[in-house]
Amino acid sequence: MNGQIILFIIAAYFGLLLLIAWLTGNKDSNNDAFFLGNRKSPWYIVAIGMIGTSLSGVTFVSVPGLVRQIDMTYMQMVFGFFVGYIIIARILLPLYYKLKLTSIYTYLDERIGRNSYKTGASFFLLSKIVGAAARLYLVVLILQKYVFEQWGIPFVVTAILSILLVWLYTFRSGIKTIIWTDTFQAICLVGMLVLIIWQIKNRMGLDTSGIVQTITESRHFRIFEFKDWSSTQHFVKQFFSGIFVTIVMTGLDQDMMQKNLSCKNLKDAQKNMYSYGFAFTPINFLFLCLGILLITAASQWQIELPVSGDDILPMFCTSGLLGDSIIIFFTIGIIAAAFSSADSALTALTTSFCIDILGIERKEATEAKRIRMKVHLLISLLFVFIILAFKAVNNRSVIDAIYMIASYTYGPLLGLFAFGLFTKQKPVDHFVPYICIASPLICFTIDYFAKQLTDYRFGYELLMLNGALTFIGLWCISRTFVNKIPNKINRYGNKKS
């Protein structure tokens, strides 16, 4: 299939996104619509859209490739994700709705102090922009390699055009538009996943029972690891890492919570979180099953697989092995997966920077809107620079890189929120930034010496260690938190001393 047809598919797809953006945002582009969608989002639409945001292009490409390295043990982490979603719905969402927050990091300002607030927001900004750019980088790289390179278009141009398209349909109404575009993209992503699996099934000459037998009899159909404690795939490490990764990358993430806070009320937001968490498990299972089918097909057809797991699915879909029509499914799926993540990240970063760093809620409406639009553009440009940096230095599985980055950058956020929610102490605010910077550095040192001196290998449990070190550090610089509000229960849910 030639590049002109692929280009037409991309153009048509973004034409639909721009139409949705126009229909949802042409009458209302103020900051309240941009940040929270006027708090009128239907919960079921938000739930579907969040599936696309969570999966991203990394899941679409990297998760099937993980099977060759770690079998299906990634599901242990996915099971932990579900528990994490329940914790978010029962503990964090009630807090956010009670305080009527726009940026969730405002909680740290009121509970601990201004330095803690700025530190938490800064760690989010760092974490999100690196993680979102890494996700988008993978897709831009695939589009460059399989589409634009044949026309002699440089990678930097592909990166700029990708970000420009995202900016075009988000700059007016932000979250009000994104909940609808993400829903469309999530449906495309899951639909394309099913169609690709169906096409592989047909090419391998399998019926429904045959595909189940092929997957379950594969040597890669190993979900649980209970024996080797030194392995990064041990069940305890993976399961609890999944819980805490979800808490920090969803519950303490402005991007994901901004969609929840756009729901009409707490009850709707909780229904959204439960249904989204429930749907997330089988979809990840399907991606891993896709990986087993690809590896089995390669063995049967005597095809040499690429060195990088991230290249396995793109190789099958673009080489003609699965038929010409599969490139259509793959193109739509990879674009839907990538941009449903990038658009909401761009909006959340704009929201956090405007509110948490610039404090535009205190400015006049017209000036605040002007500042927000400038910030939105500047963050878009920053995405381009980070994508180019990833191309220069990245040499590992992108999904692994994102979770390892989260282990270091989201750890302080985990410690800050846990300390605020579960203690009555109040740290000396001036010292909080030093604690939050020291904790990741100590984790890095521990990880380095563990590799040098022992057989133990840290995985994503570094996130839990990082959060615990931050928590302990805050406790060491604390004084008893005395609430002067004359109620038995203060606004943070702690009993008054």
C-alpha cells in the first residue's frame, strides 16, 4: 500500500478530530471550559476516553513486544492497576471534590504550605512532560520510519507536524473537547486491536478455538512468577508496583484527574473510575495475546523478529505479511493511541502551569485566557524538543523507560499526598523541596549499589521506596499539625487533635 493512501487516512482522521473540536468548542472557549469542561462531562464518555489516554501508543506497540522478554507477567501489574483504581475512587476523588479543586496540587498548598505546593506541581510537570513526550516519540518514530521517510521528510518535520495537529484541536476548549475526541480515539484503538487480531487469526488459518489453544499452549503464556525474588517480575513486586503506579500516574496526575473532575459530581466520577478500571484489564490481556500470536506466526513462517520488541507489531503490519488492509488498521490504531494520550497531557500541563505556577485564577478573565493560550503554545514547542532528545538518547523499551522515570519523579508526590492524608503532622514547609529532591537521589544510589553488590534487581518498586523515603523525611521535619477550624473533622478528613 503506497504512502499516499496512508497520508489520506491520516488527513481524514485528523479532519474528524477537528470537526469534533469545532462542534464541542465553538461556543465556549473560556478557561472554565478549557480546565474542567464546565463540570458537565458525562461520566461514561469520560470513562471511554480515559481508556485511550491510559493505553497510548506505547501500549499499542510496546506491550505486545513485552511478551518475548517477560511472557505475560505484565498482567500481574495490570491486576494491581485495578486495585489502585478502587483506592483512587474511594480516597482521592472524595477529597478532590470536597475541596472543589481545579488543580489537584492546590491541596498541598492548604494542607502543608506554598513550597510543598510548588514542589508537587513541579514534579508533576517534569514527570508528565517527559512521559507524554516519550509516548508520542515512539509513534512519531514509527510514522517517520514507515511513512514519511520514503518521501525524504526529516524526523524533526514529522515531530513538529504531529504536535501542531494536536495543538489545533485542543487550543480553544481543552478538556471540553478532549473528552469527546478521546472517546472517538479509544473506540478506534480498541476496534483496530480486535481487527488486527482477527486478521492474524485468518492468516494463520485458525478458528476461535484454535486461537485460544494457540495462546494457552504457548510457552509465553506464563502470567505469574512466584519463585524468583530477585526477578523484577516477581508477583509481589509487580502487583504492588501496579497499585502504586496507578495511584501516582492516575490519582496524583493532573492529566487523568482533570477528566474526572469535569464530571457533574463525585458519584459520577466514581462510576467513571470503576468502569474504566474494569475495562482496562481485558484490553491489556488482548494486547499480550496479540504478542503471543505474532511470535507464534513468526515461528511458523520462519520470520526473523526485530531486535527491539517495539518493532515487532510495526514490522508485521507494514511488511505485507498480514495483507495490505492491515496497514489501514495499524495506522488508525497507532494514531488513535498516541494522540489520545498527547492531547490530554498537553491540556493538563497547560492547566497545571497556569494555575500552580502562574496563578492565573487571580487575574482578569481576558488576560487569563491570553496567558493560557500562550502557555499552551510554549508547552507544545517543548514537546517537540523533548521528542528530539528522546530520539538522540533512547535505546530501551519505551514503556519500561516511562515507568522507571515515574519511579523517580512521582515518588515525592506519593510521599507528599500520603503524608497529608494519613498524618496530623505539619512539616516545616521551607525544607520540603530538599526532602523531595533528596529522595530520588537516594533511590538512585541504592539501586546502583544493589546492582553492583548483590543479585537483587529493583523494578518499579523503586516508586514505593521513593515515596516511603519522602514520607520519612517529611516526618523528620514535622511539628504537630493543629487545626484551628472549630470542627471535629477538618476539611482534609483528619480528626482534630
